[in-house]
Amino acid sequence: MRALAEFIMRGRMQATLVVAGCATLPLLYWLGAAAGCLVLLRRGLKDALGVLALGLLPALIWWLYSDDPRALLVLLGSSSLALVLRASESWNRVLLVSIAMGLVFSVVLGVAFAPQIEMLAQALIKVMPSLLGDVYQQLSVDEQARFASLIAPVLTGLIAALLQIVSVLSLIVGRYWQALLYNPGGFGREFRAIRIPLLPAMLLLVLMLLGPNLGSQMAMLTPLCSVPLVFAGLALIHGLVAQKRLAKFWLVGLYVTLLLFMQLIYPLLVVLAIVDSLIDFRGRSAPKDADNANGEG
């Protein structure tokens, strides 16, 4: 990873080669976005603009000829978040801004892929009686109709939330590279200090719970608002492991469990982040010990 980061920062041509080259490969577009974030975080928008523009070309081609917007959306999304991080040095702000970015993703997906999403929603509606069994049968006709109307927006929100997560992860990789080259250990301290303040955390919780009641289209807020809390939950566990000087095995176990039991661990991380906003498990001194990862002070 260090060798790749050094290659990216060697010059504009090398950075462009990585960003544009990865954008042309369906499974490596996130790596190109991370490279773009590294250049933007270290050099600023003026120097990174040409690199990102050339990286957008293959991503745009993928969308136009393969109906795959992932590379373009993630590259634009992660770069936007990198601008926020460079300007504010606040991961809390980045995570909260990512919700607005997720809403933009939802609008784009809803416009560009409405027929495909609706087709998938109709397929899910047909299998709902067998999936939910007696619970579904006990719903009234109006409740079943309302439930069915939420499926398409929730699907759109889930896909947008996935792209939102990938965008944040690309920024994390870029920030990690930046710290690796210019401030070793800085990213770890920075990430472990992430904690959503109480008021935003409660607002996110309310939007997650009440979003579907505000209208069918607002149901997409539930997955989008969960993303900052999940990353805050991961930061909490990283922080506790570092404070208690526990073995890295616990973190490996966390991510393996997250991959295997996503439907269980994901909401648990959300709950942990909300409780941490109330209690602050890591103590008041954790943010004071954190520094930035840009290596410039």
C-alpha cells in the first residue's frame, strides 16, 4: 500500500494513471477514488482537478455504455468528501455531509434506474407473503399497500447507502495513505476520535425511525442516516481496543463477523454509536489526544 501511495504522489502523470486506470476496471474504481482523494487532500483542488477530470472520463464511459454509474458516483462523492475533510479537518462533518451526498445518489439512481428498481420491488412484493408469513397476513389491506409502497424507496436508499459507504471508505484509504507517507500513526488517532455529538446522533435516530412515516420517498433516509453511526461505532471499538491495549485479533474478529452477520452487527454498531454519544465510553480526553493525518501540523 505504501509503494502505491508513493507512486501516486510521485507526479501528476503517475496519479492520473492510477485514478484513470482503476476507473476503467469495474472492481477497482474505489481504489482510483482513493488515489484521487490522496492527491486532493495533499495537493488541493487546483492540482488535483486535472487528475480527477481525466479519471472521470472512463467512469463516464462506463455509465454511458454499460449502465454502471458506480465509478462516476463514487469518484465524485469521495472527492467531495475529501474537500470537506481538507477544509474542516472534521470526520464528524464528513460523515454528516455524506448523508446529503447519499440523497444525491438516491435521486440519480431513482431517475436513471427507476424501471429496474421498480421491477425488483415488484418481485419482492410477490415473495413478501412467503417471507413474512403470518406477520404479513395479519396486516390490513391498507397496511399491506403502504408496506409495498415503501419497498422501492428503501431499495433506492440501500443502493445509495452502499455507494455512500464505498465513497467514505475510499476517502479513508486516501487519508490513511496520506498519514502513512507524511504523518505515520496520525490516521489511527484521528479515526479513533470519531464520535457523533449527542444532538446530531439523536436527529439521525429520529430520521431513521420516522423517515418512513414522513412519506414513502423519505423511507430512503433510514439506510442513509445509519451510515455515519456505523462508522462512529467502528471508531468506538477501535478506540476501546487501543485504550485497553487489546490484541488486533479483536478487530479482525469484528470485521469478519460484520461480513458474515451483516444484518446483526450493522444495527448493533448503530446502537453502540448512539449510546456512545450519550455516555462517551472513551472519555473526555480522547479528542484532545487526536491529531490530523495530513502531516502539515
